[in-house]
Amino acid sequence: MLMNSISRNISELERDLPGNVSVVAVSKTRTPEEVLEACNAGLHTFGENRVQELISKKKVLPEGINWHLIGHLQSNKVRQAVAAASMIESVDSLRLLRLIDSEAGRQKKTIDCLLQVHIALEETKSGFSIREIEETDWATVGGSLAFTRICGLMGIASFTDDTERVRSEFRSLARLFHETRQRCFRNYNWFKEISMGMSGDWRLAVEEGSTIIRVGTLIFGERIKK
């Protein structure tokens, strides 16, 4: 793929994207050179699935980049994730949330997080169930966190061509976000993000209220299988 096509892809995406929606460029398996090209074209937030890959890229790329961890976070990687990321989008348990807060306290750093919600058909995807989000007193949980800010919800739709199914899943996440904000986060102005939508379904997600889309192929092109 020609490098300047990354810039072109970003321009085309931004042309169609509402101004209130931000982009996390999914840079997993991409080279630092590709990330730098995207950065030079105006993107400053990148998402990695693995902590080690995030760290290795962060070391060689400009300091102004915001790094989001979007993949499953193992408890033994929490220290590294808190040190390297500006947001952890994939918090899928209360235990993990408390580990993150404890580690952020040790590092004297405030870390932003999203609660990952399981909205898809696939059992392999992780996250809180919708019922867990509905039944948890997040006001109390949020109040107990000294160094962690719960900034919203994240979800991954089913991998399917059934657009109505995908739309329904996005709609349920948006509904859950608004209900949770009203119930538990009315006094937390940072609880404002709905991270949903990827390269194949971001338009549906935006129509249903997404504030953050996570796109990789749309920016960098198809991955080359090694």
C-alpha cells in the first residue's frame, strides 16, 4: 500500500465524519512508519490490542500521541498499561477496574477508562453483561475510585452482514449509556463517551450515537497476512 494513500483515506473518512465523533486509529500489526504517516495526516489517537505492542510503538513515535488500549487487559499487564495508555477502553470487570485504580495511585496518574459491554452474539467477546451494567451502583463505584475516571461505555457488535442486528446492538449500548449516565453519573461531566463502530459498521454506529469509532482497515488498508 502506498504511504500517501493513508493520508487520502483519512481525508475521506474525516469528510464523512460528524465533528462530534472522534477517531481511534487501530494500529495493531501496523508499522511505526504507517502510524507516523497517519499522525502527520492529522490523527493523534491510536488503539492497540496488546500492551507490549503499544509500548514498543510509543517508544519510537512522537510524544503527542494518545494511546488507547482496546484489547483485553490481563491483570499482570495492568502496571504497564497504566503507565503507557491515556485510556483503557476494555475494562471488563470490577476487579480489573480496582486494580487499575490502585496501580494509577502508585504511579500518581489519573487514567481514563471505558466499561466494555458484551452486546454481540459471539460468546468469545468479553465485557460486562447489560444486566451487570444496569444492576451495579456505578455512582458508588465511581466515587470509590481515586485515580480512575469512568468515561463511558465501549462495545463490539456481532460480526455479521445483518445490519439490522448490528444497529440493534449499537442502539442497545447507546440506550444503556444514557440510562447509566442519568442513574449514576449525572455529576460526572467526563462520563460522555460511547465507543462503538469499526471499519465495516462505523456509519451505523454514528447514526446510533457513537462518539468514538475505532477504525484500522479503513485508514491503513487490508492487513497483509504474514
